[in-house]
Amino acid sequence: MSADAELPAGVPGIDVPRLADWLARALPGTGRITAIDLIAGGRSNLTYGITLEGGRRIVLRRPPLGHVLPTAHDMGREYRVLSALSAGSEVPVPATLAFCDDEGVIGARFYLMDFVEGQVLRTREDAADLTPEQAAGLSEALAAALAAIHTVDVEAVGLADFGRPSGYMARQLKRWGKQWDSSQEAIRAGGNAHDLPEYDRLVARLAERLPADAPARLVHGDFRLDNALARLKPRPEIAAVVDWEMSTLGDPLSDLGLTLVYWAEATDAQQLPVGATITTAPGFLTRRQFTERYAALTGYDLADLDFYVAFACFKLAVILEGIHARYLQNATVGEGFDTIGDAVPVLLTRAHGTLDAGSPW
């Protein structure tokens, strides 16, 4: 296999000739690489569409460029969970093809998976041709996909050792705190330090409210509508859930809390620069209705949901601060990163408001 001579000389994050040589060994007979394009939308791990001779499309995932948070972006874990789910569950995911742990090929570990036909629905403009009935059906399909993840028999699919559910939320608080500190060091090193006193106060409040351990469940870690590929015909469905880089075993309500933080409503005072603003369009379920649908499918106790929503605000603030740090280093690929840092204080304020009210609504 060889790279097409007409390919662009530089593809950020990809050494095309070396990738072509490796692909010839890993997936013999697939033909030449004729095109590689960055699939838009990813704020963290990078996703590329690869077109092969004959028109076949596959997808490559690799870690981001520049400042990478410790313990994050483990391609091997992402490959493992997708392989397990595609082989033995009802969770819609792409089928995996090959994994490369040799960083010398493209500069990082990466994996390949099948290309899944579907739409990434993100903005209100994406809803232009969406009927209210389709919007409602898509909301229900997303709730069903989340419920499917959280009810997977982890032993049956070979993921019983995929994480340590005992003490999960306490470790999450500690882990994301370390990630925050790492990002602050990177930001200060670039001479861009800023003061966010509400962060420390929020960490203290969350530590006081840590819930008891929940049963071990698979969690996605970044579940939202625009981390899924949707199909609208013949009926609305989730064709695949993607971006599994933070998946593990833990408390499923941490996933639900984050989904609700991402889920925008038309009456929200401020919209975040991440997540799918399409949910403000007519027909989409409200956050409360989405939660009710999820509860009906899982039967889980949601009495402490305010904590999980506040924790999700904290976690997302840390993630966005890490992306902001990479942006300041000129190490992001794509557009839309210039306003990411503005969302961090908004999320901290929202978290405190949720705890003050004692309600996720």
C-alpha cells in the first residue's frame, strides 16, 4: 500500500507515508490511501476519515496535539471498550479494525474503526429540516442509548476489570483536580494565568457531598447528542455512540449529570460553546423529560441528581480548561477553540447554583 501522490503534503497529526506502510501490514488488501480528512467537531482526541482505493471509508482516532492531560487519551482503553461492545452488546458503536501501539508510526498510539453513516447534529441550524416528531424521537433514542450503556452486563462482554467502581466519585474528584492543576501549570508557563476562586470552593462543596458507592456500571464519560451519529429515516435512531476516551466502570449517574449539563434549552440564560444547541429546537425533550425517560428505562434512584449535575459542571470546566491550555499553546486543530475558556467560570457558577438550589432544574 502507498499514499496517493496527490495527497496534501501535511496532514496535522498524521505521517501519511508511515501510516500507509503500517496499514499495508495491519489490514492487507485494503488498497491505497486516496484521501485523509479531519472530521470536524472533536475538541479532544482527533478523528480522521480515511478514504481507500475503491471508495471504502474507515476512521482513525489519535490523541490531541500539544498539552495532553496525564492519564487521559488512552487509545488502548478506547479500542478495548468499542471492541467489547460491538461484539457483545446492544449499545450502538462502530466496529473496530486495528490498533497500533507504536508511536513511531504517526507520533502517537491510534486505532482504526469502521465508518458509520450518520449525522452529527449539533447546532440549531442543523434542525432546519427536523420535525418536532423527529426531535422527540431522537431525544428518546438518545436516552435509550444511555440506558443501554448503563445496563450492559460488564462481565458478559469482558469488561469486568475495566475500572475500579469502589470509591469512583472520590477518585474522580481527585483525578480531575489533578488535571486542573496540570492545566494551570501549562497556562502559567505561557504567561496567561487567571484567577478563578470559585473553583476551590466548589471542590470543597463537592467533597462534602460525595455519595455512597453505586453498583459497578459501564460509564461513557462524555455522553451527549453530538458524541453520537444520528439517523432520521425511516425513524430517528442513534447509529453509533462515539468518543469513548473517558469510559470506565463507575457511577452511571455521573454520565446522566454530564448529559444534562450539555443539554441546552431555549430558556437557558447562557449557552455553552460545547454540546448540542440543536436541543433548543421544537420537539426536543426538556432536561426533566429526558431524565424521566432515562429513569423509566433503568429504574435508578435519582434523589441526588443535583450533586451529579454540579459535579458534571466541575468536570466539564476542567476539561475545557485543558482544551483552553492547548489553544493558548497553538496546539489545537480546527476551529471554535477561541471561546472555550470563557465557559469555565460559567460552569463553576452553574455548579454552585445547582447545589444552592438542591435541584438539577
